[in-house]
Amino acid sequence: MVDRLARRALDDAIASFHRNRGLAMLLLAGLLPTSCARRPTGPPNVVVVVVDTLRADRLGCYGNPRGLTPFLDGLAARGAVFRNAYATTSWTNPSVASLFTSRYPSQHQVTTFFARLSPEEVNVVAKLDPLGYLGGGFSANFGVADQVGRALGFRSCHAYHTNKPKLRAAPVIEAGLAWVDRVRRRAPRRPLFLYFQFMEPHFPYDPPPEYRRRFDPPGRRGDDALAINKKLLVETKAITEDDLALLRSLYDGEVALMDAELRRLFGELEKRRVLEHALVVVTADHGEEFKEHGGIVHGDSLYNEVLRVPLIVLAPGQPAGRTVAQNVSLVDVAPTLLDLLHLPPEPRFEGRSLLPLWQGDVPPVDVVAELPTTAFGAAPRHTLALVRGSIKLLVRPDSSDPSGDTETYDLARDPAESAPHPSPPDADTHLLLEALHRHETALAERAPTHAEHRPPSETTRERLRALGYVN
Ligand SMILES: [Zn+2]
């Protein structure tokens, strides 16, 4: 009986979605090509792909000249590319928690490896439950699957463990596809919410030979990849410019491999008709540093090499080939999904829908990032960042007043943040700091939840050690 009632409620929800969606499509039909205005067969599938540690500047559609991402560039041409997208922080767990909850690290408090997202946090996966979505999460990053993925309401959220330093995409893709086949047999009408998190560009960088050969710098061919990776972590100060060139090339090889794996994943999803009318989001949780500002890997600063991420969104009926220049944040993704699904906004979400930016021009807003604690547990180099237009303010720890320790950059003139403004206009810095502190005060007032902190098991420590995070 319960099953029958639940089934009926689900059918009603899907029928209601059809009615709302049909109305919206009628309104849009006059503005869009008829091929875009085809009536969908149900709530669209949602596919969210997070490529761990993928810098925005490695994608061709973000201006990279090395041809690393032909698949992603082609995908981007079918939707919108947000050229200035910022993560809320510079390491995995808090960033992914922000992506799905549209809340900042200071609010959801997933700020250590051992903090688990609170079930009280509203998230976009759970928001779609009334429409009958089946959620499947497939993560090569065991930490984020354990501490964030499972709390998001995915009926299935797999973390794959390996005795190698990191897990490759192939088995994660196979498991995801097998899950799709399985649930499709059982519930062919239910829409799917798929979340994949891949690790290819994550440290250690050790692409297979065919990808390595394409990018190795002259003179460094055949160097032991794992030895140079280890040197990066253990003898950071001894890393030379040549070493960095090799590490960047190995990283680029991983990015190219990731692109090929995504081509395979999307091809398989297409064969299964999962992508028909689907909403697709491809992004990253953070970027990666190669000593541009003296640091390595990620998680202890808020410079753009770790904060700017790719953000590509595809949605049926929305204009293709759009490039949006305005600054946006990953907290905007969840509200955008609700908007694209014609669901009412969620008041607890901090972000805004990106649909109006995609369709036209709207006033800009400040983008804020936080780094309450580092991935390594050490003191962060920055605690807060604010980007207003092309001006970026970075705040170092213990600089809570306008005379405190800040760095200001004009990204239009100095996109690499190579030289802090030599004499930042005090009034501007003061205004930006005030805006930042107002923002943080408002966030604090909006009911922070308390993530559950658990001491790590020795196995977890061992795995984190293999990735270079703990001693
Ligand atoms: Zn990450």
C-alpha cells in the first residue's frame, strides 16, 4: 500500500512537472528554434561532473593553447561557459559541500578532512526528491564521497578505495554506467541525478606514457614521475624551474587523459539516452598551484590558480555557445539547477541562479571565498577573498581591520596576481574589506550548522598520506 501511494505521489509530481515545464516551453517556443523547444519526455536527467583539481586555464575554451581538452571544448560550445567562475575555497571537501548546498564553508563547516556534512544542510539533490530523481554518486575521491557525498541524499554514493596513490577514472565510469543500467531496468521512468568526481589532475601527476610523451619538456623525457612528485612534496624548496616545467607537463598529460575519459563517459551516457534533454554541469572543486606564489598543490591560499575553476553548463532550450564573463561562484550552481527545473528558489541557498546571466545581462555581484582551515591543517596564507569586477582583495589571517594585512590586485591588468597593487587606494581597500566583513557577518547570522567531526581511522590517515596531505 505504502509503495502504491508513494508511486502515485511520484506520478503526480512528474505530471505536475510536465504541466509547468510545458507552460514554460510554450512561452519560450516563440524565442527559440523549434528543435530546442521539443517537449521533453519527463524531468530531465541531471549530470554533475567535478574534475578534482582542474585549473580553468588548462581548458581550450578558457584560452589554453595546448589542445588539452578537445572534448570539453566541444561540449562547452553546446552550452554556456562561465569564464570567471570561483570555487568557495581551495580544497575538496568544503568546496564540494558548497557546490551542492549553495552555502559557504563557514556555514556548512566541512572544514577538515574529518568533518562530515550535517544532515540538516539543505542540498540540491534532496530538493529534487519530490520529482522522483534517483541519485547516484561515483567518486574517485574517497574523502569527499565519505564525508560529503553520502550526506547529500544519493541513494548510492560509492567511494572507491585503492592501494595506489589515486584511483583512475575508468573503474568509476564503469561502476556509474553499471548503476545506470541497473536502475533503468528497475525504474525506467525515473529521472537520474548523476554525480561523478574524478581525480586525474590531482597530485601525484603520473599519466600513462602516451599522454606523458605529448607534453614532456625537452631534456626531461624519461624522468621518474613519482620521484619528481615526491620531490615536490618532500623537498619543496629544492624544486627548480625545470622540475616545475616537468610537473606542469605531467599535470597537463593528466588533464588530456581526463578529457579522453570524459569523452568516453559522455559517449556511453549518450548511448543509454541519459543525455537527452539532460542538464549537464562540468566543473572543478579547485585548481592547483605550481609555485606561482611560492606554494604547491592546493588548499592553503586563495590565489586564482587554486580558486578559478571551469564551469560549463548545458541545458535544453538554453542558448548554445554563450560565454559569460561576469564573476560567478560555485554556490550559484544549485540555485541554477532549481531554476532550470522550474522549481522555486530555496531561501537557504546563498547563491543566485545563473540563468539570467546566460540569457542576458544582469548587475554583477561580489564573489567571496573563504579558507577557514587548510587541507594540511597548517595556517592558511589567506582566510578570505573578495572579487568585485576585476579587483580582487585577499585577506591574510588576523587582519580583521582595514589597516590589516591585505593584498589587492587588478585582474584586468595583472591576471596572474604577480604584483600586489603597490599603493592600493586606501578608500577602495577599505570599502572592499567592509563589504567582505558585512558578507561574513550576514553568513554567520544565517544559521550555521555543525558538521560532525570524527577522528580519522589509521586507514584513512594512510590514504591521505598517500595523497600527500598528512604526515
Ligand atoms: Zn579536490
